[in-house]
Amino acid sequence: MSDARVRTPKPVPDRRDVRSAPLSPADGFVLSRVDGIATEKDILATTGLPDDQVQASLAKLEALGLITFDGARPPTPVSSGMLAAAPAAEAHVTSSTQLRAATPRPELPLTPEEEVILGEEVELDVDIRRRVLVMHRGLARLDHYALLGVAPSVDRKGVKRAYFDLAAKFHPDKYFRKSLGSYKIRMETIFGRITQAHDTLTSREGRAEYDAYLDEQRRSRSIEDLLADALAEVSRAEENIEREVSAHEAVPIVPSAPPSAPSLRNASSTTSTSSGSRGVDPAVRREALARRLLAGRSPSGSVSWSTPPNAGTSSTQSNPSTFDAMEALRRRYEERKSMAQSVQARKYIANAESAMAAGDAVAAANAFRVAMTLSPGEPGLVQRAKEAQTRADSILAETYTRQASYEEKNEQWADSARSWARVCRARPDDATPHERAANALVKAGGDLHEASRLALRACTLDAASAPFRTTLANVYLAAGLTRNARRELETAAQLAPHDDNIQAMLKRVGKSA
């Protein structure tokens, strides 16, 4: 099975609605692990489900057109029974043996840095060290369900069983009095995360909030993917236009100066194929084409197509009528292409208007962006595209705001900083997300230069806000810039003279100066 594990499953961008697919909870759980980065081996390690069940789910998802694979693809027969196996798979999800922890198999590959750490002199078996390293690596990208190795539909008892199974493997106290080296802090981090996952998923309110948070994450990713797809859509539209224009031309002409010899040889080949005149001398075809474009008048003299028109004794100088014919052909090509672009642009504009009427601002913004690329001079198009993009940004900002608020509440400061930064991109003139992003960066121990930029922007947008000045002061304090921090706190104290927190900070800054 090792040859199968080098594969990387990837979600299909324009796949069908997952909700209409015949998926069991286990299938849905496996699908949620497919992010285009994790290999099949990673998924086998992090789901906590039996290998054969995970591979059966992956094969089913591929057969349904929900995922595709990169890498080696050993033959995986998909039977009709596999697509109808939802009840059987569901029955296994909450069994104690299949809710085992997301512990990696010994053969999982390690990064070069992890290989070095693996050789550390500690009192742990190599297998346990490897499990700790891979588990710790996955903490940043695993949600609570994946971390515990359970399906999203698992009940409270199932969560507890999974938690205790993991705790027995990763609790540092299990290795009391043993030399753990750097593994101790990793095991404590892992144990802290699985405890957080347990506490969240066994609380009715906490689980509801967390599930809503995951929904917001999926929604924002979907919107981001749709907005990014506009570039690919432009390429597809241009390819369609090229095919449409070329299909009406006897000789495809590039929109530039008269083509060089290799291009014209290709053109002659195309002409021969399209007209069915295989075997006809190329010179004869060129003469016939020139006569047709010159309304039946025969071009004078012999034609030299191997020399560029601007070189010495060119075809332009010796055969101006022939070159005029080719210029006419090129202009006609450009006219056809321009017309095709305009037609395609109008189609995308119509699609955008329909999407706006239906309330789908994201699809509208995409369609308008494609239309602008194809026909930038279309009257009123820039303004309509801007309106759609503003609405799409507003939707995206709202979902990222909800994510950031949840992350703040749970002190996920690095995640919160990223989410607030995304809100800033959608709302560049809103002071609050800038201040929140700066605050989260400081608490996460992140980039203080970026935190300073964000906090300064917030203060510029709302110069009368004492809390914003306080956040900027905290950024300066974290950077060791005490004088700058005092200046901002003094300004904040003038704006809010009765704020005890600001006064206390001023006293601390005064003592440390």
C-alpha cells in the first residue's frame, strides 16, 4: 500500500454540491481532510479511522467527482456497493477501536528538521518520538474533529473516548521521571490542544459556536476560490475567442507585423488542412489567397515569403500588392477578434447582471472582471464592476469578522491576526479591523513592523480614539520603543482622562524609562 500513499487528493474546484452526494459521516469527515496539501498518507494518519475505510472513502469521493489525485495512482476498483455503503461506514464511526487517536504510523515521512530532532537523546522509543513530531506538525491545520480523529457527527461519549485514548499516548505525566528533552514541550502543546478540543466538543454551546466557526471558514475559502477563479476564466474566454476567430479564417494571422517564415509555413499547413487541398504547392495557395483578397486581381511578380518585409529586397518592395493582401487579412483577423471579444464581454455582463439580481455579488464581481478584461472600453462597465466588487468584499469581510471574533474569544491570536488582516483588505478605510489586527499580532508575538503599520493606520482613520492609541502604545512597548509608547499614552490620556487603564500604563512606562 505504500505506493498509494504518495498520492495527494485535491478537491475538484467546480464540483457538485456535496450536500446532494450520497456520503456517510465518515466520507464527509475524510472529505473535510482533503485540502490539496495533505497526502493520502497524511490523511490515513490524521483521521484515526482504519486504513481500508479511509481508502474506501477516498475511492468513493473520486468516483463521485468530488476529488482528484496527483501523484502515483495504483488501480483502485470502485464497486457499486462502495457508493451505497454509507450506513455500514457510519456504523463504524463511533466504535471504540475506530475512534483511536490521530497517531501517525511509524513509516510517515519526516521533514529534514524533524529527522534531526528524531535523533535527540531522550528516553522515548523512536516510534513515540515520530508520533509526537508528526502530531505536533499537524496542530496548526487540524480542526478539533480531525485532531481527535472523530467524525463531525460523533456524539459526546465518542469525543470522550477519543480524548482519553489520545491523552494516554501524549500526556507528559505518562513518562514521569524520564528525560524527554524538547519532546516535553511538544507533548504539553499537543495535550493542551486535545484538551481544548475535548472541552469544546463536549459543551453544547461551545460545539455549536465552533461548528458555526468552521462553517464561516468554509464559506470564506469558497468565496476566495471563486474570486481567484476569475483569472482562469479570462484565459478560458480568450481561448474560446481564439478558436472561434481561427475557425472563420483560411490562414490564422497573428495580430502583429507580417509574419515570419516559420509562422507562414504553419499558416500554409493550416490552410491546406482546412480547405482539403493537400498536396497543392504552397506558392499556388498564396497566389490564390492574394487574388481573392485583391478582388480577383493577380499580384504582380513572384513572391518571396522567406524574407521579412523590411529587409533589403523584401516581398513588400517587390510585391506591394501581395503584402497589402496580407495586411488586409491581418486587419480582418483583428476585426473578427475584436468583435468576438465584444460578444463574449456582453455575455459575461449579462451573467453578471443576473447574478447581481439574484444577490450573488461574488459571481457578479467575477463575471464583471472577465468582461472588463475582454472589453475594457465598454461604457459604464468599470462602475458596475466596482459596485459588485464592493458587495463581494463586504460579504467576505463579514465572514472574516465572525471568524476573527471567535478566534479572539478563544485566544487564537495568530489566526485572529490573519482574519482581521483579511478584513482590512476588504475594508481599507475601517479603523477597527486595523486596530484589532495590530492587537492580535502583538499578543501572538508576530511581526511588530506590520502591527505598527496597522495600528498607525487605525489612528489615522480615527485620531480621537483613545483605545487605538493604547494599542499603538502596546505595539511600541513590545518593540522596546518606550519613548514612542509614552507619547501615545499621553495622547490617549488627553482623549480619555478618566481611563484608569491608561493611567496605570503611564505609571509603568514612567518607572521603566
